[in-house]
Amino acid sequence: MTRSWLINGAVLTGSLVVALLLAEIVLRVIGFSAPVFYTYDDVTGSRLLPGAEGWQRAEGEAFVAINRDGQRDRERSRTKPPNTFRIAILGDSITEALQVPLESTFSSVLERQLKGCKAFENRNVETVNFGVSGYGTAQELLTFRHRAAAYSPDVTVLAFYAGNDVRNNSKELEPSKLRPFFDVQGGNLVLDNSFLSNRDYLSFKSSLDSRKVLFDLRIFQLMRKLKAVFEQWKGGHAGAAPNVDIELGLDDSVFLAPSATAWKEAWQITERLIVATRDEVVAGGGRFLVVSIPIGIQVHPNPEVRTRFMRALHVDDLWYPESRIRELAQREHIDAIALGRSFQSYAETNQVYLHGFKNTRLGTGHLNENGHKLIGEALAKHLCGPP
């Protein structure tokens, strides 16, 4: 009897192994890929996984390769080469840009554009992309402090995306707590990295370490993909107005002058973080620049879609975030450029979408190649100066 059970168990196990092997082969043959691009990090909570690579097809399509230093970029030496002008770009998923080929990101466009600039004609220009999905200004400040500063950038660009950066900086508003925050105590920013002792974070670190051997398996990638799709369907998107075209994960409250205490504090902390980043960049001898990245609905080429969204929010325009950044820049003497209004005019005049893809929805989501091209060119024009 026992022997029969053992035989049946062995047959069942063998069949399961064969089935899994066949499934793995089929997934590879059909080209399925959903790589693990992220890992935990005790400084920022999460970061890109060095050496990870594969196709990203959930939104847009691009082959993504993460370099040895954990950047969505080509390999860079930390020591700045002689006769090199180096630009560090801090940002979130908009800057990271997994949705488009590397050469189409605004970081790459900026690098190419500046190589034709007379001000840099005798110097090599490098743009180093430090963007990571989900980052807020707090994580971007820490990224500069612990990583980007080591690259000795001549210019540091903070790509501010109001769509979720303000929320990301608030411990009360941000649903993902496994990240660092800053509090204001005695008029000063004080780091709160209590996430390091959070049970979920410790469990996440432990489970991720134990599963790294599985990351290249297509079956494992498929299971993670299905789980993510289910959670996205279950959770919906935070704070979105009903029946309007809006990015997943965007907070519509950012278009309104804050009335709730949590949003007032979130904006105040965000502004302090921008100033603190400026101060650290300048103290290191660099130039600091803030660029306000447009949100999809702000630059939608169809004015009727924008109007419908504004009516749902009961607002007359969509420019509160840009106005706030512009006022901060004037008050604190920060070099800043806001692209929204000119980009809206460009999109409407030329009837082109700057966000979204054919395999998702045009007008929403991350920047497409059109959007990246415009931002790269606008940054180059600003940094290059008059011809």
C-alpha cells in the first residue's frame, strides 16, 4: 500500500515537473516576458534591480536593461570622465520610462540635443537617469544624497510630476508605507525611515531574497503578472473622478487648491523637499533645475475631454500644480520650467497624444515617444541657452 502511494506520488510529481517545463518552453517560444525589475532598498524602500533585463509590454513596448548601478541607462562610470559635462536626472516612472526604448527617453533626447549645442561643443555630454517608478520627492532627495552626488553632476534636474509626487511625500496620503518620509519638526525636515523596522518590509526583503532564483522563469513572471492585474482590477485607481480620461494612480485633488489639512501639509513638505534638494545640489557645486512634467489630462489634444474633466472637478483650469511650482521657484530663486501650457497648445494644434500607447489608451498613462521628445528638446533649449 505504501509502495503504491509512493509510486503514484512520484508519477504525479514527474507529471507536474514535465507540465511546468513544457509551460516554460511554450512561454519562451511565444515571447512572453514580464521581468522583475525592482528590488528592496534600505535607503529609498525600493530601487531598480541591477542587471535585470527583458521586454516590457504592459504599456508601450521596450526592451529594458538595468545597468550595474541600478539605473535604466547604459553603463556609466561613477567617476566623471575628463572633459565631460554630466547631468543627473531625478524622477519617478515618467523619468525611468520603461514604456519606450532607451534612445527615445527624454534623458537620451536631451543628451543628443546638447551634443549639438555650441556651449558644449568641446565637451562630452552625459545624462544619467536616476528615475525609479513610484518615487516621490523624498526618495529623489535621498537618491541625490546617497547616489547621484557620487557621479559629480554639473547639473541636477528634478523631474516633478504633480500627478502623484505630492501624495508620495505624505505619510498620511500615500498608501504605500514601505518607503521613507520626511516630517517637519522645529521648522526643519527630519527623515522618518521607520519603514526599515516594518514587519511587511522585513518580510518583503526576506521573500525577495529567497525568490531571486525564480526571477528568470517565465512561469514565475506569469504568476506575478496575473497577481498584479488582479490587484489593479481590485484596487482601481486612487481618487480619480468618475467617467473621465485620467492616468491610473493619479490624484485629482492635486488640481485643486488644498482645503484638507493632509493636502496642505503634503504640498508644504513637497516644497520643502524641493528646496532641500536645491540646497544640497548647490552646496556640492552643481546647478539645480526643476522641470514640471505635464499630466496626461492637461495636454490631451481634445479640449472636450479636458472640459469634461474640469466640470467633474468643478475647476476652471488644470494649472494649479504648475502655478504652485512657479510661485515656489520665484520665492526661492529656483531655476524652473513648466511645460504644460505650451505642450497643450502643441498637442491640440497638431492633434497628437503625448501620453499613452496603442496597447493601453492614448491620452493617459505614461509619456510616449512624442512626449519624451518634446521634454528632451525643451530641457536642451533651456540648458543650452541662446544660440
